[in-house]
Amino acid sequence: MEFKISKELIKELELLIQNKNDEQLGVLLNDMHHADIAEVLDELDFDEATYIFKVLDSEKTAEILLELEDDLRENILSRLSPKEIAEELDELETNDAADIIGELSKEKKAEVISELQDVEHAKDIVELLRYAEDTAGGIMHKELVKVNENWNVLTCVKEMRIQAENISRVHSIYVVDDEDRLKGRLSLKDLLTTSTRTNISDVYIRKLNSVNVDTEDVEVARIMQKYDLEAIPVVDELGRLVGRITIDDIIDVIKDEADKDYQLAAGISQDVEADDSILELTKARLPWLVLALLGGFVTVKVLGLFEGAMLEHGKLFFFTPLIAAMAGNVGVQSSAIIVQGLANDTLSGSLFNRLIKEVSLSLLNGLILALILFLGSHFLLNVEIIIGVIVTIALVSVIIIASLIGTFVPLLLDKFGIDPALATGPFITTSNDICGILIYFSIAKLILGF
């Protein structure tokens, strides 16, 4: 059954903290999953959360740290000594420990590393801190099981038992040479069914996907998704095995990327959350709102060019919001499909074929919508036939142009190394609004001659 926070639980915890009943707090919380405890701590104030954090043992609190909201984790870490933080990190795998150390100040970071008891663990953490966060090196684990191609099966099993003691889950057994260069992987089935005297070089699988330490994390996610991998090895520039990336790390990458793209599509230029300060939220939202405002000014200017039509053919202006809205909606739909294809690496075929497909699709949609609009404007709104013809022709034209803009803008952004998700937000909507109105009144002017 999924855990649910209740008011009764929060009140009970607050009372136990007030009475400093550490024993009962331990009994109440130790059987709870660390993610559930993190959820509970987020409901308490900083002092209460810190108190509980210090009551529980480091094996439990180390996992809780990873689940806490950023501001709560930062506050708790600020109240812990370097030695206390080091005790937490000694319980974590290297990449998780490196993530937490990376949030500390430069001075405190050095103090915490010096307090780590496991020297090898400390070396691995320091190595991971050298890599950028959005690379394979920045998200990989150093914990893995590897065997030498020159060993026999018996030696291999003995060494694996030693290595597996410090690993929570073994996804793969990697095979390396004497220089630690990655050669392949070993099947557990082959290991169990092969004679103990057999050399590993005779049974390991040489075909193996791997990534370089500098490979971008989103590319790692794409490779693992394409080949349905639970884990993938990471090699350095010399082909030496230096770590592995597991599926839980990639889920975090996918979530972060999806959150970023969603915010870009909504016109938010920075990674923010609902609980961030008003200043941070304003800085993230204001740039695109200013762009939309400037686009509005341009739209007003375009409408001003056709001021004469307002006096002679006032009914034309009743359809202005409809044309602008359809242009924006069609552009967003087209760009969303292209952005999704770029993200999943599923775009195929030539640019010309995509052009033909997009024109055909938009023409079909435009004709259906234009027919509905023409009939509705004539029979429901009593609009003159000539005005209805102008609006329907403009609608088909606007839909075709908007779909082409929505198709090629993200492709162009991607070509120049700009996140194509920008093309699904206010940028594409504003530009299509302007183009739609310009096309609409240009067609009207051509037919009516004002």
C-alpha cells in the first residue's frame, strides 16, 4: 500500500520531538522507507527535520538525503559538521555521494572529503567531481564487478565475491584486459555452466555497448532506451573501464530533461519550481513575457497597416482572433511533433519528403476546418459570402504556413545547437500570430482592393 502522510502522524512526530523521545521516534520511523521519511521531513520545519535526521542512524539518513527537496537538504547539510556529513557519504554509492558534495561550498567540500574513512571511496568521489554534471562521467557509479580476460572461471568467481560485497545490485559482469581496457561482458549463465578451469577469454561476449566519460547524459539515455539496457559501462579516452550507469540514473536524466523542455515550451527560461522565490520565478518567466509583449506590439503595427479595412469591412476584424489562434495552435502542434522526434532520434527521411508530408497534412486539415468555418460563418453568423471566402482562403493559407514554420524552426534551432524545445513555446506562437494576421489581411486586401 502506498504511503500517505496524515495530520495525526505529523502531530505525533512533533510531540515526540518536543518531548525529546528519541527511542519512540526511532521505533516509529525505522520501519518506514527512506523516500517516505523524506516526504515526512518536508512537512516539518527545519529544526524538527534536523532533529529527526540526527536521531536516525547514518545508514538510513544517507538514503533520505537523496530524496529531500533541495532547500531542505541544503539547510540540513548546513547544520551538520564535516565529520557528520562524511559519515552519511560513507554509506552512499560514489555518484550519489559526489552529487551531495557538489552542493557544498569549496571550503566545506575539502573538509568533508578529508573526513571520509574509506580512502578508496574518497578517491572515487574526487574523480567523479572532475566531470561535468551532464556527462556520462558525471552520473556514473564507480562500483561495478569486473574480471580479467586471462583468469579462469574459478578465479573469476572468487574475485567477484569480493567485489560484490560493496555493490547493492549487480547488473553486468565486465571483462577487461591487463590495462583495464573494456573487452566485453560475461554472461552469468555461461559462468555457471562452464568448467571452473575454462579461461574467461573463451566464453565472454565481445559485443558490448559502452559510452565515453564525455558523452552527454541525454545521449546515454537515448542509447540505453534504444537497446533496452539496464546498465551501460563507461570508458575513458584510452578505452579503460572507469564506471557504469544504471537505469535509475537515466530515469533521473529523462525526468530532468522532460521538466526543462516542458518549462521551455511554457515560456520559462530557467529551471525553477513552484516553491522558489518570487524573484527567481520572475527572472525565469519575464524574458518570454517581454518577447510576447513585443510580438503584440508588432501585431498591432500590422493591424495598423490595414486601418482602412476597419472602416470599409469591419466584419473582417471579428475573425482576427480566430486566425491568430489557429496559426498559433497549428504551429505548436507541428513543432511539438518535430521536437519529440529530435529528442527520441526518430526523425527519418529527407527534408523534401517531410516538406511534402507536412504540406499535404496541413492542406487536408485546412480544407476540413475551412469548410466548417465557411458554413458556420454563413449560416450562424450571417456573414457575407465574400467575407466567408476570404476567411476560409486565409485559414487554409495560415495553417499551411504555420505548420511549415512549426516544422522548420525546431530543425533550424537543433542545427545550430539550440534546444529545439524553444520552438514549442511563446516564440513559435508569437511569430505565427504575426504571420497569420499579415496573411489574412493581405488576402483580404487582394480580394477586396482596399
